[in-house]
Amino acid sequence: MLVTAGCKKTTTKSTADPNASQHNTDVQNTKSESDNSNTDINTAISSSSGFGKNSAAEASTICGGTIDYSQVTATPPTVTITFDGQTVCSSPNRIRSGTIKVELIAGTHWTDVGAQVRVTYTNYKVIFQSQNNSFITFNGVKYLTDVNGIGLGFLSGTPAVIRERTYNMTVTFDNNPPSSWNCARLSSWTFDGVNLGATVNGDTTISGKTIDSWGQTRWGTSFTTEMVTPWKSGTLCGWWAPTQGEYTSTTTNFSITATLGLNGNGTPVGSGCATNFELAWTLTASNSSGSVLLPYY
């Protein structure tokens, strides 16, 4: 049977298609928690002599985390963050457990152009209390490369440009089977003395589209996420409340498009923090589509 574009039904709803909404939550949580953990990496290595700090003193604080600096003079220099699985971190409320190990594997200092750290997640589990205690668990490796020699831990007036690569990261959503996630991102990080911010874009091109991530959904089907407009977020408003961005994620059974950085009326915010985003979806089997304005959390 031939289905034409004229048969497509589009509706505006107060609730989203449940599978489309769930996949969008998975996309947002995976990216936001990866970005947020980058800020923890920033905190750890900015206080570490082994990564280029002039002083030998090691002192920093991470919500619910303890930093082990005992291997900063090893080869390669290494710090490990261990999370207690009890402390509630805010915006949104979440509890973290597991470890993140950071190793300087290229460059003498993290401030060298082309320096690279290897980040290893081991049973890094994040429980989202605002999402009925649903959780996501990371196991695997990603790489952060300092493109312009600024370094996440050494920001001043010039943005740090960081290239991120993740291949076959094992991500487990709630009690579903493990999924394989990959990402290719290029981010520009800024620090105003108080708040850390990042503008993140996809960093590989497939069929003329700027791709941010790809892999398997929680249901074991394939997905590819295109970054249409760079995602902009930070510590001021929260990594989970971006002030800019649009992406389209295409799966085997449906596609979604999320337009970020909106207020409660669905209008893009010109300044300040956003509270909402629009989620639009198209179901492959029925060729039907819909959209809804949703709060971040």
C-alpha cells in the first residue's frame, strides 16, 4: 500500500506519544549527564598538579563525590572520582554512584594543544528523583581532546574548544537490556567566574546531516540524532534546561524533533533561563504525527 504525504495526520496534544517521549528523555538524560560529568572532570583536573596546575596542592569538591589524587604522578597521570550513592544533587534532584576515572593520555599538560584525556565510567549510575526514580547507568570509555590548548580546568576569558568521542558506551536505562551509544561532539566552554557554560554541536557528517549521537534505543532498535541547532546550556540554568538547541532523533519506529529554549508560552527565550521545550514526533507505521509543549522537569 502506498502512503502519501497527504494522508499524514498532525495533531497538537497535551501529552506526548509515550515511546517518543521516553526516547527523548533518554537522549536528553544521556547527553546532559555526560555534559554534567564533564564539569566534574573539570573540577577534578583543575585542582590537579598532574594535569598542569602549578601548585602541588590538590583540593576540590564534587557533589556526592570523593576525588582520589594518589595517582596524579603516575604514567599516565590519573584522578578517580567515586560517588557515594546517597547524596542528593539538585537541579534536577538526582543521586549518583560508581566511578569516573580520568587519565591524561596525550600531551604533557591538559593545556597543551591536542592534549587528550581518557574518561572511564564504571557502573556510573544516576537516579533521577524527579522522573519517578528512573535511572541510567554508564559503563565504558569516552575521549576528550583539547583542541585549542585552553583546557576545561583552566578556563579564563577565552573559550575552551573540546572534541568529544564515545564509541560503544554501554548505557542501561532502568532495568532494560544494555544499549550501545556513541557520540561525536564539538563543544565550546566558557566560564564567567561563577558559571560554566557550553555550546555543543555534532561533530560528524552523515548524508549531509550534522550527527551528534547514534546507537541503540532502550528497546534495542537503531537511532541517529542530528543536531540541527547547537545545544546551549550550563550551570546557571542547569545542564538539563538548555537555553538553545534543536535536534532530530530518528529511530526504526518513529522520529522526534525537540526544540529547546522556550518559555511557558512556547516562545524562544531571548535571555535568562528557559522552562520548556517542544516535542514533535512522527510514527512510521501510521504516518501520523503530533507535538506538545513540555516542561524540562
